[in-house]
Amino acid sequence: MEFLLENILNLVGFLVGLVIGIMSIIGFRNTGSPTLFRLSIAFLSISLGFFVIWMGYIIEDFVIKSGTIERWVQTLGIAIQTVGYFFIALSHSIKSFFPKSSYFRSVGILPLFLVSSVQLEHIFRSVSFILLAYGAIETMLSYFENKNKGAISVAVGLGLLALGEFLGWYSFVFPESILYTASMTIKIGGLVALFIPISKVPLTRIKFDDDFE
């Protein structure tokens, strides 16, 4: 049952990411916004990451039948998602996602060295968490300064994605728990929250960059 649920959640993640990616492409064609172009790459990458993991479950369920997905398939999917999170950070502006202080930048990178001796999947999740956590914090600070309502949805979406990545990493500590399923559900919720401001762009033909500043 848990295997089937994780299979379905990855399929849903793939479809949600794909829809947001397509909406971003439409928005880019309507507005010419460089931010929407980067977001198109971001969400299509996230969608592709979910798709790779979903296909891993499908192949396991119908071909290999060993009872568990191949670890390298999951690592590949998460790596592709991490690329998407990087482009989300780049869309916001990289200077906002990383502290201006060189001291705090070094603290942010420190977790990468702490996990460098374990699986690559942990490293990718750490990178994703850092990007998303900084993004959520900076977006909330931006909201307090500019009172842009769209920033709230963006901050919530990034925060949920960050929490999902954290729970995904923690599920390795308790592999038999529902943490991985909870991680997938929360990440899908984060994508839906990010979809709200993006969905308005193709309809209103407005510039999206201002929502991130």
C-alpha cells in the first residue's frame, strides 16, 4: 500500500510540476519576462525529477519486482529536482537567496561538507534545503518591506518545499515510517502554492519579476 501511495504521489508531483512549467512558458511568451523563462526551466526540471522517480517505481513494480526502488534512480530524480530549485533561486535573484555576509555563506555551505561522506542523495537534499530555506526567508522579508500579497504564496510554497526536503532526508533515519510519504505530500503542496501567483501571469500579461522583489 505504501509503495502504491508513493508511486501515485510521484505521478501527481510530475503532473503538477509539468502544468506549472507549461503555465510559466505561456507567461514568458506573453510577457517576455526573463524570470518566467528561468521558472519554466525550474518547474520542468522539478517535473522531470518526479517523472524519473515515478518511472523507477513503475519499472520496479512491473519488471524488477524486488520490493524497493533502485537507489540510483531516486538519487538521479532528486538531483534533477535540485537543478530546478537552483533556477527558482536564480529567478528570485541569487543575491537574495544567499546571505551578503561571507561568514553566513560559509555557514550555509558547511552542511555540504558534513554530509560529503554519505550518499549523494543526502548532498542534493542539503543543497535543495539551503536554497529553498533562504528563498522562503528572503521572500517573507520582501513581503514585510513591500506588502506584495503574491510574496506570501511564494514564501509558503518555498517553505513547504524546504520542509519536504528536510523530511525526505529524515526519512532515512526512520525508513519504515510515513516520513517519505509526508515529504512527497508537502512538496506537492509547495508546488501548488507556487502555482497561485504564476497562474495569473498568462491571463493578465503582467511582468512576474516584481513579485519576487
